[in-house]
Amino acid sequence: MSVMQSTASIAKRGLVMVITGNGKGKTTSSFGQALRALGQGYKVCVIQFMKGRKYGEVIAAEKFLPDLQIYQFGLDSFVMRNNPAPVDVEMAQQGLAKAKEIIAGGDYNMVILDEINVALDFKLIPEEEVLEMVKNKPAELDILLSGRYASDKLREIADLVSEVTEVKHHYNAGIKDRAGIEY
């Protein structure tokens, strides 16, 4: 294989990207990556774990980005870390099943698994299944996994890991969440 062929095959290899950390902006960054990919003609699918609210990015995608497919698997409420409701576990498992289907289907160039790191940390879905799914993804598929608490094993298999760190947050000053900023 020539250097030119080798470089071309590397360029076409799909990346595994992780966006994690305790700072605000992981989902926003994920949707920015989706927007960039759509601009280059990619077909993109976002699967959101533990989210059921129509956040601003979902509303905008419905209005302006008909080629961006979004699936949500969660309620519009917080999940209790050490005592998740059975419905939260069931919905996360449905999300994982959908992710496996979408990834195996080969219809997309990029799949974003938003908040999957939290679903893993909360033990709503088994880590080994997610690691296996990522390791066995189609070779040219880019996959992005977001959310706090990315595991060491997930970080290890990723090609890119970005950590969003909180330096200061308006919540600490008593400023409430609001449309267009948090949702």
C-alpha cells in the first residue's frame, strides 16, 4: 500500500469522539459538530439519552435542519443516580437498542449519542454493550458520545476526548435556567 493510499484510508476512517466533563456545553458542542457535518453533506443522527424535553436545538433542527434525525429516550425530569425509576432504565435501554440499529444500518455518516456517558454512569445501560457497539461500528462511521462521567474504558478507545470544565456558572449566583441558554 502506498503512502497516498494509506493516508486516504486513514482519512476515511470514522472517528470515535467523546465530549465529557462537568462544564456546560457538551450537548451544544455535539450539535455544533452535527451542524458542521451537515454542512459537508453528511447524514447525521442524534440519539439523546435521559432527555425528553424539546430543547432549543431540537426545536431548531425541526424548523431548519430536516436532514438531522433526532430521537429522544427520556422523560422531562431528572433521573435519580442511585435509584433510577424503572421507566428511566427502560427508556435508556430502548435508546441503546435504537443506537445499535442505527449504527448497524449504515444510513448515516455520523451518529451522536448525547448523554450516553451519564446513562452509563447511572448504570441504566451496560458499559460492555456500548463499548462493543463502538468497537464494532462501521469503519467509516463517525460516532460522538457526550455527557459527564465518561469512563476510562470509553476514553481509552476514543480517538478524541474533549473535557468541558466548569470555571464559573451563573447558577452559583442564583441565576435560574432560561430558554435559549440551558434549554
